[in-house]
Amino acid sequence: MKQNSGNVYALIRPKDNVTPRYRLLQTLRFYFGNDYVAKVSDRINVISGDITSGISLGINSKDLHDVIKNVSCIINSGAIVKHFGQKKLFEDINVVGTKNTIDFCKKYGKRLMHISTISVSGNGEKEETVLETSSNINNKKLFTENDLYIGQNIKSVYTTTKFKAEIAVLEAIADGLDAQILRLGNITNRYSDGAFQMNASDNAFAKRLKSYIEIGAFPRYTLYHELELTPVDLAATAIIKILNHKSDCNMFHIRNPKLLAISLLLSTVTSMGIDILPVSDQMMTDIITGILDDDNRKEIVSGIIHDLSNDKKLIYTSNIRLSTDFTETYLKNIGFHWKKIDKNYIIKYMNYFKKIGFINF
């Protein structure tokens, strides 16, 4: 809405007896206060629908006529993004919903921007984690914007369904559909003010950080590594920049290439009064084992429980090497530049989680 003069049609499904309009107003108020509330009915048109409901997307005939007439591009960000859950629900929304959206775009001649995930690379899957050694550091699988399957392991129900959705979009592109796939990285708090998603506890990375802070320790070897943090407002700006520039490019990696040194993260949170120590792998295993044996404390490791190997080791080094070179160059050429993740961002990030009571310090 800031970068374009047209109107927005927001497709929202009714849920728990709450109307789409009220759901949107709640969301707008949470993220933007009253800045956009007055725009509903003016520039924001609420459309009741459901991407799992066939080629019409569950839209009534009147609204369907308006959408066909007035909408030029559809951004499909409708997805279940949790990493665990019922397989059929993921299939219905992430795969069937995408196929219905593709069919809609084909039938009515609309451009499609499909929001996907960098996880389709296999990065983050347990089967792709490795101990960092001098022998494997140069033998990793490179995953670029030109790649779909490079022999990577894809096991989680979320990643599997997003991979299937990409295949459907790519097949449609080969059949003539004007579409782009945008693979998003580790989406984090807003760069401007540190604000985050409503359901912070559903975010795997935020939960992982919370667990380490509550444990008071983390694996020492990670001090030599860097984290990818892609603030949500920067990601959104990059997406709209791509939307506003027509090209024949079909795949982008929306992932901040300016990585955060874990040593800087540690020094910053320590300066904020958070006590957390880097410890040896064996010490980390002993600490986690002790917590798991205590029913009153085991909840604090919930954010890392799925990261543990069978011998309770935490290995975060991936056998996949991700490339954003093409996207980074493309974005620079159309006027978008990623911002550095620095101490000030970490402070905003941590203070927001403190304010909502998600992390206490």
C-alpha cells in the first residue's frame, strides 16, 4: 500500500465464527495500530474465501466478478507454516490450495507470486546436519535459485508440502503462467521496531532462543558460526520491489545475506543482563539430560527438543550451502539493499520479547 497506488483484495476465510473483516481488523491493529483501519473499505477490500475450496477459491459470485475485473496479481502467502501437525491439513492448504490458486490465475490471466521457503533446500532437516570438519566444508551441496532437487533430504510435513507446491508452480510456469516463487529464509522481528508475529511461541527460531536463555547455556562450537535473520518488514519490501518489476526471472531467495555473528548476539544479550554461557558439547548434553529428568523443568527445553540427536547432541551445521547471489544482485539493481543485523537490532528484538512476556530477563 505504501509503494503502490492500487487497491488490495484480502482473501480471508471465516474462522471460529469470526468474520473475515473482523479477523483482518484484529490483525491490522496488532501490527500497525490504527494506521490502516480506516483503509478497510477504502483501499482494502475484504473477500471471504478459502484457497482449499476449488478453482473459485470459495469466493461468492459478486466478489469473484470484482476480483476478476480489478486484480492483476495474486500473492499466495496462504500456508500452514508450523513444522509439525496433521499431514492432511498441510496437504490441503499448502498443496491443494496452491494448485487451486494456480488454476485460478490460469483461468483468469492473473500473475502469481508464490511465497515458499528456503527449507525446500533441505537446510534444517536433521538428515542434512553434519559435524563441521575440514574435509566436508568444501563438499557441501550448493542450493541456488536455479535448483529444485539436488539430492537433499526433505522429511518434515511442512517442507514436503511446500516442495510439492513449488513443483506445481514450476509446471504452471512451463505451461505459460506468469509466476515467481519467493523462497523466504528465517523471518524474524520487524527491523523498524522489533515487533513480531502474534503467536511467537509457534516460531521455531524464537522458541529455540527462548530455550537456550532459560537453560542458561548453549553449545560453545556455535560461537564460530553466524545466524541468518531476515526481518519481516525488509522481506516484505523486497517482495514488493520484485512485484513492481516485471522480468522473466522465476525464482528468488528472500534471505538476508548479512549474517549475524553468534559472538555478537552473545555479547549483546549479556550486556542486557541475560546470563548465558557457552559450554562444551558434553556439558550441554549433561545439562539437557538433567532437565529432561525433572518433570517440573522439562518444558524449558521444548524449543530445542527436536534438535537433539539420539545421543542428546545438538548439531546445527548443515550439509547444504545456500546461495542468494542472484537475488542479491537482482535486488540491488532494482533499488533494494539489505540492512546489517547489528547490536541495535538485537536490543529491539530482545526488548519486544520481554515486553510481551515471551522471554523474561
